[in-house]
Amino acid sequence: MRVFDFDGTIYDGESLFDLYLFSARYDVRVFRHIAPVLRYAIKYKLGRATLEQMERGVGGVARKYLADLSTSKGIDELRLRRLDAAAKAGLGDDVFVGDASVIGADDLNGGLRSLVNAFWDRNMRKIKSWYEPRPDDVILTASFDVTVGEACRRLGVRHLIASTIDPETFEVTYLNFNTNKPKRLRQVLGEDAVIDEFYTDSRFDQPMIDMACKGFMVKGDVVTRVK
């Protein structure tokens, strides 16, 4: 089994921050969240935030941000344009690949679904060229299933272990960060799961490297074995 971190590892950048900036073209209200978004992004990358701080801080920011999107006229216009284009092309609704199931139209705000799909139409090019996906790969990320899930669907990767959000309340129900990563992986794949290879861009994923038979550190497009 190969397990991959997502942001900075197989995706060139931070997908949640990129999505945040992308959404601003449809609703400038999201810019009022830029200060806390940047603050927690920096703390996360530097390893200077505890799990409790991230759960509390990220949960609050995500809830307010998603609430803005749910009432956005610009996002709703995007949704209608995409639905019209899909109908003309004879296509059905898009779906997301979630942690343990497929999340469809009844489970996620239609505007957010359209935004995420439009985002990946533009940003799949940022999946690094060294990564060659296999269907049995596992993506293990602190980003949210409703965003990374669509990238996994397009890559043909079936297994995603990510942070989760209640689509009705916009509450963060699980933050797949720090020590929660190995904990959640064991819950989903079983205590006896064998990780043949683990790839990351962060030394803070050392617990996952310790669990794997082989560990790899990714810097840009350079992949170096560290275990």
C-alpha cells in the first residue's frame, strides 16, 4: 500500500488556500477571512499549532467561510451555468469521492460542488508530474474530503482519508491533522494495515514515516528516500 500526503506532496501548493483565493473571484466577501486563513496556514506548516488550536480555529473559519458561500449570488450563478452546460452536453451531476463513500448532490451544497469542480478544472495541472496514481493508493491529508475528493476522483484514486465537514451545519466533524492522521488511518484501514511506502513534504509527518516500511520526503519534484 502506498500512502501520500496531498498538499505540497503530490499537489504543488496548498489546495485549500488556492481554493479560497479562487472562490474570491465569485464573491469578494471571502476576503474577510484572509487573516485567520493565513495565520492558521502558517502555523500548520511550521508545526506551531496544537491539535486543539487547529480544531477550534480552523473549525470557526471554515464554518463562516462556507456560510458565506452558501448564500453567495456569484457562486449560485456559477452553479446554474455549470448545470446548464452539463444539460446541453448530456452529462449528469458531478460527484465527490469521500472518506468512506461517494458524496453526491443530496449531501453537499450545490454551489460548493460547482465551485470545487470549477477549481479542479483549472488546477489539476498542479498535480506533480512525478506522481503516477494507482487505484489502491491512499491519500492522507489535513484538507477536506469535499475538496480533495474531486481531485481523487479525477486521478482514479479510490481511497481518501481527510478532514470532514457536516454539509448541513458546516461544522468540522474531524480534523485529520497531526496525531489524528495515524489514528484515523488505523480506524479506516485497520490496525494491521501495512504501509509499504509513505510520501510527504513535512517533517511533522514523522509518525507516519515511522509506521511505513519505506518513507519518502518530497521537495518540489524531487523525491528522496528517508527511511
